[in-house]
Amino acid sequence: MTAVAIELTSAQTKELRDLLKETAAEGRGLVRSANDGYAGVVGASWIGPAALAGLGKNDELMEHWNNSLQPILDELEVAILGTEGNMEAMEDEGVNLHNTVSPDGGGFGNFARLA
């Protein structure tokens, strides 16, 4: 698998995080709704191999969501939050460096004199 590098602004990174959270919530809601709906319809009133197979597949879907899909979305969200933190730190560092040499930012005398 080849990693793809993308360049995003702070606003785009926040938008990506928000979309990811929304998608995770929608996915979680759909899977739970399907699970609850199927279990409610089939429930104890249905018997036989087909009903049991359906309930088994329904349980497999929930297990796949909980053990595979949800953790991926959680890891993505954590990675994006880390990226946002790094971007904010870099922006703060840039401002601090600018203020060091800028007379407007109270920079050192020698730098202020040269500007």
C-alpha cells in the first residue's frame, strides 16, 4: 500500500475531522438500527434455521462494526486531532519567530533596527 500525502489547511483539517465524526455517528446509527430492527422483527417469535442464520449474520455485522470499522474511524479521528495539534504548534512557533525579528512584535533591538 502506498501512502498518499495531502496538504490541508487548518480549516480543511477541522472540516475533515467533523465529517469523519459525522460519518462514524451515522454508520454506528445505521448498524445499530439495522441490528435492533432485525432483532425486533425476528425476536423470539420466529424459529427455525433461517431465523437463527439471520440473527447470526446480524451479530456478525455488529461484531465487524465494533471490532474492525469503528476502531479504524477512531484511529483516524485521533490522527487528525494530532495533526491539528501539530499544525497549531507550528503556527504558534511561526508567530513567535516572526515576533522575534519584527519591531511590531517587540523583536530584539538589532533585528528591529534592521527592519
